Amino acid sequence: MKKIKILLIFLFSSIFLISCASKNPKSILDEKQELELNTTLLPTRYNAQNSGLAPSLLDPFISQNANDLEQVYPYNIKLDENRYLEQLFRAWDKNSIAEIKESMWALNYYKKGFNEKGKKRSKKWFKALYANANAKSYASINQGAIIIRPTLARNLPTNERLYGSKIDATNQNFDLLQESVLGAFVPVMVLHYSKDGKWAFVRTDAFYSFVKAEDLMLLDENAQKTYRNFNFAVFIKEDINIITTSKTLHKAKKTKTARKFASQIRSRIGTIFPYTSEDARRFYFNGKIGENALKFNIPKGIGSHFLMVNDENLKNMANELIGQKYGWGGQWWLRDCSLFTKDFFASFGLWLPRNSQQQGKIGTNIKLKNLNNKQKQILLNNKMLGLTSLLVMPGHVMIYAGGNEAVHNVWGIRTAQNGRALVAKTAITDLELGKGYEDIKDEALLLSRLSSATLIIDPQKIALEHAYGVRIVNDEIRFDNARVLSYSDINASAIFSLPYGLYKGLNTPRNDAGRVRIYELFDEIYGKNESEIKANLKKIIWLKGVFDKPLEFNAKNGAADALERVSAELSLLAKQNPKLKNLLKDSGTFKYRVIAGTNALSAHAYGIAIDIGVDHSTYWRWHKKYKNALPAQIIEIFERNGFIWGGRWEHFDTMHFEYRPEFMMLEKLKNTNLNN
């Protein structure tokens, strides 16, 4: 929610529906600001005595403790923090600076508005601001820098406010010039300075804005490399005072741009910090950043390695932010809805854009716009996972909490005559909050206004990434050879359309999980035709010391190595129990052919399947009745090494084992950290 089109600016208080909130850092706000902030939560336009109308301040009427949420997140996922840091440090990329009309969109954008006292801003005021913005110097510096103390990001070079209506000016809400908040240690690129030199126009990871020049430190190329190579952790507590010892190096003392870190830095959830060492209790930094020799330490519990995505951590981080007051664009150093979601997921090493509508494009997206509320609820319950999915509507974004609930930084629900029943904080609410009040129409409910939902941490995609060595970014499957496939076009999610009964008992009900094969994916991994596949085959010895039979299996993606591990374990098993030998005789691996009765290639055609114990097996085309002779121990050895078994299929094939590591990887995500 960072940019509002010009049409909305002057109708802001009457049209703007929903926003978000954050906690009030008493060390940052003075008493006057405290009073201003608190009075915004007590509007007088509503008649709270009338039980038929919505109260001025809505009570969610549900527990505000995330631990009371019914849904339990079943996975334990470690995200790749390097991806997050890559996105964060894109701010320093000189090759992707936006055109001035895109980055300095605020120039000549605002024509009217009101000051803090509700008086109209003069043309002279706007003209002076635009002149001081110094657009003629755009992209004349282009030097990397870091923020050295928390700072406000502004759309124009001023701390004076601009409101779209007298009501907003009276309530001190929705300063249109407020873009965001940047914490200490965040990388930015300085593009140019304002004419008075007091402001720098910077590029961040997600937006362009003005910040106070005194709040950043320029870094030369060597200093940027040094800083980028530090280890980084993340703050998971808000507004904690961090004491630093900062000394400007002698050679830099006389330079005009000499800066040093503030002696006290306030922590901000989701903001990174560098460290040079750690122990069980603390992170330590003792090193050089640009012109500074800097020392500080941060207790663990205030700072952390990027968090594992699991039920406990998700709910703990939600509880850290629930109850914090609303702050449009980071006003009062707070958060709005999209800043809340951005900072929340940053704690886990997941990067999000700044704008709510752009956040809705991340991950696995489903459209909800033309559905009724019952249909929306069914889709959310079936397709989304609690606390790792976003719910998006015009002007607002929420974190889905499972069932019919969301965690979000919300301003309020529209009432009749363009009024508002406020929440004005981060809260757990029902998606039909306000339903039943006379002046809240059904079409104003959160659920009614939902246009899309997106699963931004998708365990299935992560399992495929680990299983096949690919990188999945939103809808793109990216291969090492620079090839790209569309995740949705090839219907990759169909792989997991049925749950495979990995490690489960032999009497577990069967289904056809694993019989869905995404051939475009297999083509890229194992070979696109017979000659390519043959070139990828590797000879292994099946059951050394028992059969000593050479077999061919695809060497790509660890398939042949996995079969060798299976062979080694089964060889020991057969030596311990010779009666098993007849069940372990192979009947072939690679054979370029189609599946009987179809035009689709068999897994054997890719060299990723083996048949064993054919004389004791059953196959649905040959046998009317299912029967299995393989003991669970043999099946478990295969499955533990990334294979699936055709004996678990409804269309059974008890001789068949196929290398499909994605099912093992998905199961691992429920129990362990795949990056260990």
C-alpha cells in the first residue's frame, strides 16, 4: 500500500477503507505525538450507544493470542537466506536503476492537500519542494550506502506532512508523503542529493524515496564488498535499545561525508544486522564498516538467525506484532498492512515487495474475485496454509490464519456514509468482522472484498526445489542451464495431487500418488530423447556379493547414486536372510518405451525405475486381485532413499520402484531442516 493514485488523494478519508498498525515506541514518540496518535483511535462520528450500529472501535471478539489459533502449521522449513539477502542487496545494483518517471513518481504528482492544521498547502509550498528534490541531478551519484540509524522514508524531501482531507489532517492520519521506515544496517543506493543537501534520494530493495542524508553512510566499492560478505542475522524483537561503540577512522574524519553510527540503535523486527562472531547467548560485531570501526553485541532472543518456518515460530512472531498500533506508511515509526507482512516474513528470510498488490503476486496464487463468500472459504481452507499465505484485496493485505481468520494490520471496516468502525492495530480477526451491524453491509466485509490469495511459502515447491535442484520463483521453474518452465503451464502441482503413503504400513489405503509425472520436468532433468537419456546412464552393480549384476540407471539428479545406496543395504539384508534373494532379483531398469496402453513414456524410459521380484508380484493389468510378497523392510529401504513403490498405487504394480525424491523431501519438511 505505498502509492495511491492521484484520484484518491483528495478523497482519501472518504474512500480509504483498510490499513494496518504497529506498536508505539515510547522512546521515539514525544508526549505530543503520543496524544495525537491515541486520539486517532477515538473518533466521535459514530453513536456507540445505538446497539444497532457498529461501535467506533470494533472488538474482534476472539483471542488475540496466536497460540490459540486452531490451525497447526505442519511443516518445519528453513528458507534459503541467501535469496533474501540477494533481494535486499539489489539496492546496490547499478544496472537496474529505474527511469526517473517511475522512481520519482511523486514529482508534480501532488497538487493539493492540507497541512497539520487542516489548512490548504500553497502552490508555493509544492513548488519549493519540487525544486529541492533536484530531479536534474537524478542518478548522478549512484553509490552504495547503509542506513546508520532508523529513518523515515519520504516521497518528497521534507518532514512536513501532506494530508488528502481536513479530517485526516485533524486526526493526523495518512500523511501522503510517508513511504516507509528503514532500519539501521539496511543497504540503499544514493542516487542524488536534494538541493539543500539535507536529503538523499535512495533506492532500497523495494522502493525509491528520500531519507535524511545524516542517516546514511556512503560505502565505496571495497567497503560494499566487505559489508556484503559479513554474516547477517535478523531482529525478532521490537524497539530494544542496542548500544554501539562507533569510532570514525582517522583518515575519514576530515571528509564531508564522514558519518558514524548512533550510540544507540533501536531494534526493528525484520531488519538485518551484521555479526562477526557468536556464541550460545549473543551475536557480536567487531569490525570496520566504511569509515567506522564499530562494536556491538545483541542477545539471542532479540536477534536471531533467520527463523525456521514452523508452527511455534510463526505464532511467536505473530504475537510479537499483535496489538501494535496502526501507522500509515510507517508513520510514527509504526507499520501499515504491507509493512507488517513484509517485516513479519523477513524474520524468516522471505522477501516481499513493499506494495500490497505486488505482494499478492508472490508465490502460488488463486483468484477469488468472482466467487461468493462460501466458495472463497472452501478454497482458502483447501488451498492455503495458515500463517504462510496472504489474502489480498484492493488496498489491503492480510496473513491468512486458517479457518475464517486472518492476522493483519487493519485500520477499519467501512460503514454507511463512508464512515469507519476502527480496529486500528494489528489483530487477529474473523474475515467477516462487523457482520450483522446495521451500517456495515455484507459487501464491505473483508471476505467479500477478497480478490486473491497466495501461498507464499509453498512446501510443495520447496520439496521440488530440493528434489530436482531447480529454483522456483513464483510461477517460474528455473534450471541451471538458464532454461525456464512455467510452473502453472506444466501443472507441476499435480505431482502432489494425492498424498503418497511414505513409510506407512502395507495395509494403508492405496491411491495413485506418483503416477502423475510432469514430463517437461523429467525432460530437462534426465534427457529429452533416447540418445540424451542413454548418454546420462551410469552402470552400477546390483547387490554386490549376491547377484553382482550390472545395471544402467540415470546418473542425473542423484538417481544412480540413490540406487547404489539401496543396493548396498539390500545386499546386507540378503546375506543375513538368503530367503529374500528371489524377491530381490531385478527384471530391468532402463528401457526406452511407453506405458502399456498409453502414449506416455514410462519411468523406465528415463532410467529412473527398477522392477524386482517379478515372479512374486502383481500388476493391475495382469491380475484382478492385489497381492504383495515384499516385506516392509525392503520397501522402507527404497523409500528412505527417494523411491516410491507401485504397490501403494490403486492401479498397483508391486514390482515397480521409481526414483521420485520429491515425496521424501515433502515428508522431510514436516520433520527436519533440509539445509542441514
